[in-house]
Amino acid sequence: MPSKLDIKFGVSFHFFYIGLIAILASLLVMIYTDFKTAALLGIIIGIFLFLSPSGTLFDLKNQRYKQYLNILFIKIGTWKDLKAFTKLELLVNYETEVKNYRSVNTRVNVDAYLIALSNKDKDKIELKEFTNYQKASIYLKELGTKLNIETVDRQNSKQKKRK
């Protein structure tokens, strides 16, 4: 079993404006000066800042986790103790959105299933989101086995309350 587990969230856009400014400034340098190599390097760095992904990294051997931001292949974040978290939960979030267009109302229901670590103080670390219950349930069981932690499926209790 691997000692590290990486759950990626995708592009975070934390440094969206810094990356955008770096790209635009580098383009201006490239057009109006002779520093083409420096401008190209600035564009590449700007793209990495613009599209910096985030996620959660687990060190299973040392029982710790880190919520990180990946900038230029360096995962920036602080390690925290994993032992305080006692449950891995599948949480259900029902949302209804009403769209009005020329006196026609359309109601859209969206079910979101969140996988989150929780502790006794009800602090939560959201790890992954799904729109399909079966996929979320399978992922909950797999992740619970890898982390060796109790899993709780909140779908059944929410389904009973909703009806």
C-alpha cells in the first residue's frame, strides 16, 4: 500500500490575477523589447500561476495531511495531524434553482454528494464532490479502506427526511 495519497481538486484560480498580469506583462515585453527569452519565461510562469491546482495530500505512514496549492510543481501547505479526524462521511446537499425566462419558470434540482473527513468538534475537510450517488459511495468505501477510518453514509437519513 502506498504511504502517500493525493486527492486533487483541480485548478484553484488562487493566483488568477497574478498569473494573468504576468502573462500580459510578458506579452508586452515580448512585443516591445528585445528580451524575448525572458518574456517567454514570464509567460510560462504566468500560465503555471494562472492554472495552479489544489488538493489534499495524505501521509498515511505518519498519520498527517496537507491541504496544498501546487505552484510550479511545488505543493505549498502545512502538515496537520490526521489522528483528530475519526470519520469519513458521505454528505448530501440538495439544491434547487429556479430559472425565469419570459414568464416560464424552470426548476432544476441538483444533488451533490460530498466526501469529507470529520472530527468530534464537527470540523470538516471536504475531499471530493460527486453528482452521482453510486460513484460517491464506491469512493467513500475505497478511501475509508485506504485511510483505515470509519465511514458514514448520510444518504439514507437525508432521503427519509426529504420524502
